[in-house]
Amino acid sequence: YGTSIGEISGAASKELSIEQAIKAISSTWETMELDISPYKDRGHHRLKATDELFQMLEDNQVSLATMKASRYVKAFENEVDQWERTLSRILEVIELILTVQ
């Protein structure tokens, strides 16, 4: 039974690390604030300091891709897919904002 217990324990550890990574991504984006400031006193606003935002997006997208490649992601597949879509949408919106300004 030792081998079976070891395999189950290993799988549980991998699933726990995936769960913790998803929670970390969630808490990151719950507290993320955009640096938006007035622009030339004309009633317009401008998005500033996007380097940290893009770095966080990239890091989280890489983490999600790594999770998705794992065979232990099955229990969290819906959450991982949802976060991939959410982060892609955030990236698209930020790029559009930067294009417009």
C-alpha cells in the first residue's frame, strides 16, 4: 500500500499547489489598481505606469499555461479556463486603452 499512498499523497500535493496558485492569481487581481490620472485639465484621463500591470498579466498567464499542462488540473479546469479568458480580456482592454490614448 505504500506506493499507492505515495501516489495519492503526491497527487494531492500537486492539486494543492494548483489551488493555491489560483487563489494567488485571484487575490492579485482583486487588489490590482490602475494608475489613472487627469490629462491636461480637459476632462480626459490617462492610464499610466502599465509596466507592472503587463508583467503581472504575463506572469499569471504563464502560471495558468503551466497549470493547464499538468495532469492534476482536472479538478480546477473550469477555474483555470475562466482565469485565462479573464486575463486575455484584461490584456485586450488595456491594449485598446493605450492605443486610444
